[in-house]
Amino acid sequence: MDTQTPNVQTPVSEPTPEMMTMETPKKSPLGPVIGLVIILAVIIVGSLYFWGQKVEQDAAIKNAPTQTEQRVVETAPVDSQVEALQTQSSSDDINSIEADLNATDFTNIDGGIENIN
């Protein structure tokens, strides 16, 4: 007698309609959303920085004296002491130094001493 066992396979069950309606939980794409938020934050901070630099530059240009104002400063009356200093000789000859010393006005030499304290 032959004692061979018949080749028996377990049947694979077909998915039932109840199994098909059950959805597997989907993972939310949180990583890309966080990356996008970080990139947008960097872009916003960078544009605010450059905008602030432009505002400062525009303010500096606005507050700079115009050519008319510069001409007014250049043609302002010259103080007599400043004028005397401009006419001094650049020579290091003793006679030139003595002449410059005699031409210098020392009357208000201590005029700003009260303002120190």
C-alpha cells in the first residue's frame, strides 16, 4: 500500500468587502511641511534684513547735505582767528615763527575753560 499523503494546500481567502472598506492609517507628511515653513521663515527674515538696509541707506542719503547746503558752508564767514592761522607761514625759520607768534591773538585763550566741567 501506498502511504503517500495527498498534496494539500491551504486555501488563500479572498478579501471580503469588509476588509476592503477598512483603510490603512495614512501617515501625514509632517517633515516636508516643517521644511517648507523653515525655508519660508529664512526668506522672510532675509527680505526684512535687506529692506531695513535699504531704509537706512535712503535715510542717510536724505539727511546728507545737498550741494546748495555745502556751498553755504564753504562761503560762511571765516573767523578772524581762523583767518590768521591760514595766513601763517609754513617756514621753520626763527624770524617767521616769531612773526607768526606776534600775529597770533591770545586774548580768548581761556574762553572755553568754563565749559570743561
